[in-house]
Amino acid sequence: MDLGLKDRVYVVTGATRGLGNAAARELVADGAKVVVTGRDEERVAAAAAELGPNAVGVAVDNADAEAPARLVAAARDAFGGFDGILVSVGGPPAGFAADNTDEQWQSAFESVFLGAVRLARAAAAELDEGGVIGFVLSASVHEPIPGLTISNGLRPGLAGFAKSLADEVGPRGIRVVGLLPARIDTDRVRELDGLSADPEATRAAHEARIPLRRYGAPEEFGRTAAFLLSPAASYLTGIMLPVDGGSRHGF
């Protein structure tokens, strides 16, 4: 299936590893051009080099108020256009309500929530008809995940913002979509499993509750993201798509 991605230009934040990187890989594989970002300059440069000539890297922090303008400018300067953005950011610290500090909440709010809002607003101001704004969120949008209290607090609010934005920019032909990953086999998920006394048993227990009986592969998430960002998904907006192997049983 031709997704219509050839020569379209996307910004993908948090793309040096994990889900952001998986999405960037699939976009490039289908002919798109990408600006990949992350906070570490060396890792950003390495990720862009690995993706090839249709990728450039820009080292920024999503919490930086200047990041949105820099990234849109980088897309236009490098590739002559800007067709969409996928906002991905590393998960905030694990912990329970009694454990997480005010400083952890504030830092996570700046990067996970406010940074994403700024990026989306800037993208909406720059995009033309056919543009798309995507958010990598979490299954916690629908159901809290034990031990991830900060994420549980911020991700659902960001999903609400995304839905509001979809209503506002839809008349201009701009789409807004969200992806809700659950257990995808990334470094982040392995780190979370490793917090338990028996990581192998923890993984087995999670897999037993997933209808497909396995964690998702990053490339499976990446392909889903590439589809939602593509013209092939041109009548999909305001949706929050679980990428979870069937773990969510509600509609």
C-alpha cells in the first residue's frame, strides 16, 4: 500500500531511541523526510546519520520555549517544507503519589505537557491543509498504570488537549491524532520491568494479560505511526489509537 509519504516532511521529537525513533525509521523507509530531535547532540547526530540523507538532526529539549520555532525552521531549511509533527518525549520518572517530588512534577509538566502543547500550537500555525499533528501518549490515557503516577496525571490531559485541537484545526484540513502504546519492547519498558524483583516474571505476567500474548515490537508501533501521519489516513482525526496487542477491552 502506498501511504503517500514520498517527499513529505515531518518533525519527530524524542527520536534518538524508542518509539520516536521507530516512527522516524518507518517514515523514512516509506519515502518521507524527517527532522529528528533529542536532548543529546551526539545521539541526535548518530540517529540522523543512521537514517540517511533524508534525515537531519536537531538537538533540543521539548521543554525549551524556543524549540518549536527552531524545528519548523529546520524542516523548511533542510527539506523545503513542513507537513507534520510527531511529538514524542521520554516517560517521566516512575513512582507513586507519595514518592514523586514537586520538582519531578514540575520538570515532567514542562517537557511532557507544556512542551508538547507549544510544539502543537506552533505546528498548527504553520501547517497547510493536509498537515497532521501526532502525539505519542500512553495506555494510561484510558487506565492508570501502577507506579507511573506522573504519567497517569499528565498523559490524559494531553489527550484532552489533542482532541480540543482537532476540533479547532479540523476546518482548516489539519488532522490531530494520538497513539496510546502499552507494552512495546523498548528500553523504557525494559527499564520499568527491571524495577521489579524478578523482571522475567514481571514480563511473563504482563504478556499473559495481553491477548496477543507478547510485547509489541518497536517497528510495529512505527508502522502504525507512519500510517496515521500519512495521507492514507486523511479522514482520521481526533482519535486516540491504542497500540497494545488488544490489552484495552473497552471501545
